Amino acid sequence: MTLQQAIEKLNRTEKAIYALNHATCIVSTDGETAAPRESWRARGESLAYLSELLYQQTQNPELEEALQTILAHREETDEITYRRAQVLQEDYEDMHVLPMEEYVAYGQLTNDAGAVWRQAKQESDYALFAPYLEKLIAARRRYASLKAPEKPVYDVLLDCYEKGATMAQLDPFFETVRRELTPLIAEFAKKPLTPPAFMSEVFPVAAQREFSDRIMALEGIDPARCTLGETEHPFTSGPNKWDVRITTHYHKEDVLASLYSVIHEGGHALYEMGVADELQYTCLGGGSTMGVHESQSRFYENLIGRSRAFAEPLLRAMKEFFPDQMRDVTEEELYRAVNLAKPSLIRTEADELTYSLHVMIRYELEKAMMAGDLTVPELPAAWNEMYRKYLGVTPPDDRQGVLQDSHWSFGGMGYFPSYALGSAYGVQMLRRMEKEMDVWGNVARGDLSPITAWLGEKIHRFGRLKEPMNVLQNAMGGPLDPTVYTDYLKEKFTPLLRA
Amino acid sequence: MTLQQAIEKLNRTEKAIYALNHATCIVSTDGETAAPRESWRARGESLAYLSELLYQQTQNPELEEALQTILAHREETDEITYRRAQVLQEDYEDMHVLPMEEYVAYGQLTNDAGAVWRQAKQESDYALFAPYLEKLIAARRRYASLKAPEKPVYDVLLDCYEKGATMAQLDPFFETVRRELTPLIAEFAKKPLTPPAFMSEVFPVAAQREFSDRIMALEGIDPARCTLGETEHPFTSGPNKWDVRITTHYHKEDVLASLYSVIHEGGHALYEMGVADELQYTCLGGGSTMGVHESQSRFYENLIGRSRAFAEPLLRAMKEFFPDQMRDVTEEELYRAVNLAKPSLIRTEADELTYSLHVMIRYELEKAMMAGDLTVPELPAAWNEMYRKYLGVTPPDDRQGVLQDSHWSFGGMGYFPSYALGSAYGVQMLRRMEKEMDVWGNVARGDLSPITAWLGEKIHRFGRLKEPMNVLQNAMGGPLDPTVYTDYLKEKFTPLLRA
């Protein structure tokens, strides 16, 4: 096979993969948003067939030869084509760890487990979900043992979500988080929560919907390329940079819940929308690792969205849409309201300070489960004990405890650490950005475009073109240092303790 | 190949076709509803690939042998399997009239033509659309000449939408419509329009959205299987009976526009949702011809929805959602308001009486175009002349004239007659239904379930299992008789002339 033939084969294959991924993404997203409830019955069969096609498309000797040919000709190949071959090989070696029947059956298992988890959570019935969790753990163990039998199972899984992440790296990371933050959290635990009066007002959902459009505009999101849907659990998806979907969930008694969901998912969306045009339709055309993705979403949500400077444009917007509810609220009050810190039960509702401890708890539990040191029946008690020990709260039921997150139901063991890593990456980017521009002046003026341009230049445009760690270190100005993250939190929250 | 092997091949193929059609349907529907505007750029490529897969899936010698084997064993094959082989062969002989490249290119042409038509309509610029119409006419002529060179082109196209329909059958049908209805329409043309006061009230879109849910409930549509979206042009789609989508368009100054769109699309939805479970996932699992489909949608919209009896439950619902706007309105006033008749320019906004003349005009123009007796440059003037002659109105611009409908932009020449045929079929079904149950008592009570059950029994459940004409004649109690339709309209509208 000549290099030219190899590149043509790569192009044909990527075209097919793009189309199958596009259809899968739209069918799944539609299933979560616009589709009628009973549609699940006849969607699984269609998705299973698309995943079979994807598997077949990528597992053939001709493609393998094409990839080998390209990888053997680094000098004669342009950077993008070379990297496409590299990433495609990684992705599909990964897919082909399992034989096709098992791969498709695993898709079916996570599909079923998702439905069972939803019911189990609703009814707070761990026993219902437990048999599926057993199967999922067995399936992930099997995958890890086939992929890299020489490595600990959990390291193999961590690497799926954050390339290169290992327990050897994460143990000291979370150790620093625990050591540095636990004392401050303990002080917040003692402090009574004093939410300002506006937080008990009603914010009609119809007005919140219009407010969301305004917030997306403030964040600089082009509505011609990104729409907002409604789902119980907010998420971001989309097959390419011209077609991104984010979702939120409205509570009329809590305007901040949807507000920060929109800003968070909007951060993911800006990343996807900022990938270079020439990477679209290829395997390089989306965001890189989950950690990098979370570094962007949490950047907008917390570092910008919960900053003192952002209270200025935010309050202006809120007064416009909710003049009665926000009448006498000051910027300082709003800033404190969006940063109320208190150990609590639910990760997705946690404040910025305690959030990383929620993640730490999941990390420790997953590590023990995957190592075989913690069984499925023992999990709920271990969960509750960790919450008591590190956050001083005890879940009254499993719905607010071990069943709260969807991740395990889709086999996402190893996913959670990305949230904490992403937060830490983001702070290091912010520190570097502050040296290069007037971040807070721009934020106070309500102009996030220079910030998005900076992140676009350093992170977004590359998609998966570069090794994630190289892109990250370039944006952070050095390697990951968890104390930069914990220092940021301590500096921000210590004054709030006295407020 | 044994019969058993042939059936297995049929099953495998239908599974693949189902999945590809499911994905295509969802991606297209999403493209019309939830997708951001710029998403079109990268959707065409994905849809083209799915259509290539569908083509390949169905064009292979093994499938051909399987179908031949089944069709040669009628006695040993159950009715459903036999019919699946028959319909699949018809569908895919049809698809394979064009070679694959041409088939995919035609999909691309209609995709582009749709975008151009939308712009041309918006700007009322026929010259923009004309080159695409030339290409579409050439493409449809080529298709017809390959499919059945011995037949007139327009007969081949009519058969695509209404199996068995020919000019020989439709010429006298439309002749009857013209002869019987033109005098009455001329009288309505002279009568001044007197819309009641409530029709100039404002009906806020948010309230109309909630009202739509109520109307769907009144029509007996299960919201767990059918959702309502919003698009400029209302439509119905959906890949199976558990997943149907209808859309509407709200105008705050015209509550009736969306109301009757919802009822009309709801009629299509009830048909799809009523097909028997055992036909799902097969080529028999949806509605049969376009004419049968329109017979159902227009049954609910006009025969029920604009009946005197329906004014009772409708007024009750409207007073609940729009108490101020509907305060002093009586049933009789509402009945007259939803049946205001007057020759007008726009087909989709036409009243029940003049509607079939809009269709007749398109039939005559299409017939002349496909026969080569009318050229693309001559079309707008011919359109305007027909409107002047039969409806006494002249379009002030092409947006309200020849550019108003989307059908030609997707190559749908031959589609329009289905609307008039459907209306006529529906009236004959109604006449038979009236002999078998108390139609109007049920409607007045707001209980449409016996009506839907009757249509379900006679029409819906069969999907494509039977020859359409057999199902129709059974439901109508005899062959098509256009005077039953024109008598119905004359009996209904003559008293309204004096009102």
C-alpha cells in the first residue's frame, strides 16, 4: 500500500465514522431531550446497529495497513494526517479490546443499567441497582485485564478519561486537597448558612428560559451553532463545531441552579465550538480529555461565573429579567449568594470549596472497588462513612447518597477525578491568563470575548491534534501543582468565612 | 436458498433498514426542530452516508434471491412475511431505478433545492429557484423514463404517492370538483367576510403551547408516544409507533392556525400510532399511501374538527385556556368562525370548501409541466392565471403564488392530488361510520375514542399489510365517488352562505 492509498483509505474511513458518530450523537441527544418517553423501546435496536457498523468499519485489515503505512512515514505526512492516524489507532485499539458481540452487549448493558439506575434512584432502592453494578464492575475489570493485563485495573480506567492519569499521580493530588481544604471546610460547617432574601423568591420558569438566552449571549455563545434543551441532568453534546447542544433544568424556587448549569455547559460548548475548522469531520474534531473539558466548563462556571467581578454584569442581567425579585440586591450580596459554602450531600449542588471532596470520596471508593477491597453490598455504608468523615454529613437515604450520580450506570468508573483535575487545571490557566491580560476588568465589563479568545488560542483550537498534557502544560505554564488550586480556594473562601 | 434461509436474510435486512431509517428520520426531524441553524453544514454528509448504506443494504444478489424465494412460496409463508417480501421488493426496485451515485446525488439536489426554495420564497424571487426546478423536473422525468418508459411521466409520479392513481382517474375527479364546487365558491367570493370579534384578540404563545397539550389530549394522543415541536411548516414524522413527532407553528394573532395544525398532524400521528405491534420494525410498520394518510389527518381536522358538534368540546377547552378572549363566544359563532369560506391565495390557510381547488390548480400545472406543455419560465404566469380563473384572486407576488409550497423543492411532483383524494376518501369513511355509530353524539361529548377505534380497526392497524385500495374500499364501503365529497361540501357550506 502506498502512502497515497493509505491516506485515501483513512479519509474514506473517517467519513464513515463521522457519519455514524453524527447519527449516534443526534439519536442519543434527541432521546434525552425531544423524544417521547416510550421511544426508548425502539431506539436501542437502532443504536446497537450503528455501533455494530462503527465496529466493523474500523476493524478491517485494510484500515490497519493504512494506519501502519501512515505511521511509518512521519516525515512525508502532514501533522494533521499523521495525528489522525495516531488517534484513530488509539481509539479503535480501545474499541477492539472487546470482540464485537461483547462490545455491543456492553452497550446494551449500560443502556439497561441506565434505566434501572434511574428507577433505583427515584425509589431510593440500592438493591435494585446492585446486580447491574456487579455486572458493570465485572465488565470494566474484564476490559482492563484485556487491554493492559500488567497494570492495575483502576489505572487502566483512569486513563480512559484522563490520558496518563494514574493512582500514583492522583493519590498525592487528593491527599493535598484533603490536607489543605479540610480545616477550612470544617469552619464553614460550623458557620450557619445565611442565604439572602432573594434566594427564597419565585423565579418563573418562562422568565428563566428567556434569561438563559441572555446568559448564553453574555458567555459569547453563538445561538446559530448551539441550542439549549431541557433535561433532568444537564449535559453537552453535538457532532461538530456547528452543531452543539447544551441542556439545563429549571427550578422555579432556585434561579441559580439553572444559571450555573447553563454557564457550565456553555463552557463545554465553547470548547467544542472553538476547535479548528480543518479538524472537523475527523477524529481530532472534538475536545480532548474529560479533564481538559472540565477545565473549560468549570473555568466559566466558577473562576469567572462565581468571581466578584462577574457579579456586576450578572446582577445587571438578573435585574433586567427579574426586577421584582432582585430589586434591592447588591453586587456584594449576589457574590456571597453564589458562593455560599457548606458541606452537603449532593455533588452537583456543592459549592466550589467542598466540591473536590465529593470527588475525592468517589475516587477512594472506586479505587477500593476496582481493587476488590470493597464489595457492591458494602458500598452504601462505605459511602456514608466517607461523607460523615470528610464532610460531616450523613445521607438519609441512598437517593441522596450512593445512587445520586449516573456515572457508574454507564460504566464510568474512573471518570470522577476529571472533575477535580479540571478545576485544578483551570486555576493554573487563570493564573497565567492574569499575567497576560486584564481578566477582571473584562469580566466586570461583561466582555468575556478576550478570555474565550485566550482559551481558544491555547486550548480550544487544537481539539485532539496535540497530546493533551502538552496543550495543558503550555496553557498552565508548567506541570499540574495542586497547591495552586488549594491556594486559590483558600484565598477566595477565607474572607467569605468572615462575611 | 431454502425458504428458512430466505426468511432469515429478510429479517437481517429489515433490521438494518429499520435502524438506518430510524437514524435518518431522527436526524432529519431534529434538523427541522431542535438543531441550531448552522448545523445544516455538517448534516448533509451524514445523511448522504446513511442513504448510501441503505442503498447498498438493499441492493445485493443474496437479498434478491431471498425475496424471489419467499415470493415463490406463497402457500408456505405467513401473510406478514409474504407481504414484507412483496413491499420490500417494490420499495427497493423503486430505489434502484437510479444507480447509487445518481440516487445519492438526487438526495443532495433536493437538499440544496430546499434551502434555495426557502430563500427564494422569503425574497419572493422565482428566478433564484427556477434553475433548481429545471433540474428537479429533469431528474423526475429521468426517473419516470427509467422506471416505466411505456407510461406517461406524470402517471409514474402519481403512483409514487398514491398507488394506482393515474390521470385517467384524476381528470374526471377534478372535473367533478370543478363543476360541482365552482358555483358555490363564486357565491362565497361575493359574500363579505365577517370574522367574529374574538378572532382579532391576542392569544399569547405561552398559553397556546399549553392549549396544544389539551387539544392533543382531546384528540386522544398519548403524550408518552408523541411529542409536539415547533417549525415554520407543520409536519408529522417518527420512526415507529412508540415515537411519533408532530409540529406546529404559533401566531399570537391567530389561535386557529396552530389549533388546526395540531389536530391535522395529530390525525397523521394517530394513524402511525395505531399500526399493529407485529408490523413494527418491518417495512409494513407505517402508514400506506399519502392519500390514505391525508384521509386520516383531514378527517380529524375538517370532518370532526370543523363540525358543528365539535364546537361544543372545543369552546369548553378554549374558554378554559383563553377565558378573556372567548368570554361571550357561542358554539354557533365558533362553528362559523372555523368555517369562514372565501377564495384566497394560500393553500395551507384555505377553508375546507375552496381547498380542493387549490389542489386542482397544482394538478393541472404539474400535468402540463411533466408533459412538457408548460416550461419553467412560463409557470408563474400560468399559476396566476389559474388562480384568477378558478378562485378569482391574483397573487401580488410569487411568495404568495407559485413559491408558496415546499413540495416541488423536494421533487414531490405528483404529491398534491393526495390531499384532495384524502379529503374525498375521508368523507366516504364518515358516511359509513355514521351508519355504524353515533358519531356526532360522541364528538359533542368530546369523546373521540370510538371514532379512533373505528379508524384503527378499518385503516390504522393494517399499516402496509394490505393493498391500499382494498383497505380503503373496505373502509369506504365502495369505490371512490367524488360526488359524495362534493355533496358533503355543498350540504355543509350552503347553509353557511346565508349565515
